[in-house]
Amino acid sequence: MKITRVMSYSALLLLALTASAQRPESQPLKEHKIRTRVVLLGTGRPVPDPDRSGPATAIVVDDSAYLVDFGPNVVRRAKAAVLDRHITSLEPANLKLAFVTHLHSDHTAGYSDLILTGWTAGRRTPLAVYGPAGLLSMTEHILQAYRIDIETRTTPGGDQSANAEGWKVNAHEIKAGVIYRDEKVTVTAFPTQHAIESYGYRFDTPDRSIVISGDTSPTEETIKACSGCDVLIHEARALDMFTKLPEDRRSFGAKNHTTTEQLAALAAKARPRLLIVYHAWISSWPSVAPSGSQPVVLTTGEFHSSADVLQKEISSRYSGHFVIGRDLDVY
């Protein structure tokens, strides 16, 4: 009887252990909550393209939005992200903090829109902006240009008379290093190589590290800033297009921009988990007349490169994970 009883207990114990081992496998795994998202608000170049707005990228952490660059159409693209991607953090009134890589017009032409539309849409605190030398002057002149609008709206009876702070801007001119920190993000600026003073930015959040280049030729600073980061967002020019440019354009591009071949080599050293190619010459490029006597015209001819060309040029040289970014893509 003892032997039988022991064997029964052993059998029951074995069944209990087996059931307990199997139970976790039968239960659904808890989803990992992604706190940080990259939203491409604009991936275009200076040439107008209805499918690609001017350069603008949002780093969204929980319910906070951090904007990098504000090219043409930035506020309306942000609203499109609310409607199409359900990212309510990008409501125009929520755009309260921005960083600019450099002060070229294609990266800043949406500045007045960001200031004023964000205000009239409901932002009640001053906009904070960080960027290179010259940002203070640009900000002051934009506000002066819209002085009549601001005064009219804030006087008694004006449509913003109860919101006298939302039009204001706290502009900060930066140098390399940690330039901003809150409970959700640390932002580090690093120098890049472009025609004017320029910076890239690294965002360290609770769950991701993200580096964005702005306009630049390949630099060791970009490689060091990434160094195995989760996401690297970098500009690129297709060799297919670059080699066909006039000599003066090739010379400028070689000093101030990055080809797909150079980006592949840079990414191999930087080792991002994901490379996002943006601000690439995908749409029409303006042909350049031999003399300055004729106007620049748009063409879809020999200076046009498609996303497929970029894909092929990079994939033949780089084995890591990469995508060609499009407006309103979310990663």
C-alpha cells in the first residue's frame, strides 16, 4: 500500500509540474509598450513636391513631441499625423519645443507657421527653440514682421486676447554638447559639416536612442553620436543623379552633402538598428541653365532619381536594415 500511495503522489506531482510548465506558454505574452516614436513630417528637398514637405521630424515620447527642423508645411503635416496616424501629441497646440539643424530656408520656412498657427490653435505658453547662431535674429525679425497681427489679436476684443503668451518664443543659440534635458529625453547636439553652422541631434529617451543628421557631408561626429543607436536618420543623394550634375553643383554637394555610397560606409561604422534615409533627391531637380540669364525650371529628366534607385544603391553597399523615408511614416 505504501508503494502504491507513493507512486500516486509522484504521478500527481508530475502532472502538476507539467501543467505549471505549460501554463505560461498558453497565455498571451504581454505587449512591450513603445514609448518613443519617430514621425516623419517632411522628407523633401528645396524643390517643391506635393508628396514631400520640407524637412521636419517629430520625436514623440509618450504624450510629448520634440520637433527637429520646421520646413514648409510643417504644421499641416503635424495635423495630418493626428488625423491619419492618431498621434494626438502632434496637435498644433502641442508643438511647444523645437530644434533646428541649420538656418537654410528649406529647414526654416515653416518657422512663422509654427509660431503663429500653434498659438492661434491653442498653445498658451511660449515656444522654445534651440539652434545655431543667428536663430535669435531670425526669431526677432519674424515676430517683428507679424507685429501688427500679434497686436491686433491680443488687444481687447481680439481673438487671442485671453492668450497673450502663446505667440512668444524663447530662442536658444547652442554649441555642441547636452543642450536640453527633461524627465523624458536628453538632447545632445554635435557639429556637422554643411555650408553654414550646422548641428545634428541625438535623443536619448527611456527606450530608444535616435540620431538625426540634418544636412551634412559624412562626419566622424555623426558616427560617434550614433555608435549602435536604435535609429539613425540621415540625408542622402543618389549617385545616379549626383554624377550628372554640373560641376559647380557637384563641388558644392561633395563638401556639404552625403551620397548613397558615403552613407552606406558611414552606416556600416555607426551600426544603427534602423537607418532612415530622408531629405533625398527623389523628386524633380531644377535644371541649371549654362548662364544666369535664364530662369531655373523644374524637370523630371536627367536629374531625377526614384526611391527605387536609392534603394538599389544603398542595398548593394550596406547590409543593415534601412528604409527610404516618406512623409507621415512612423517608426
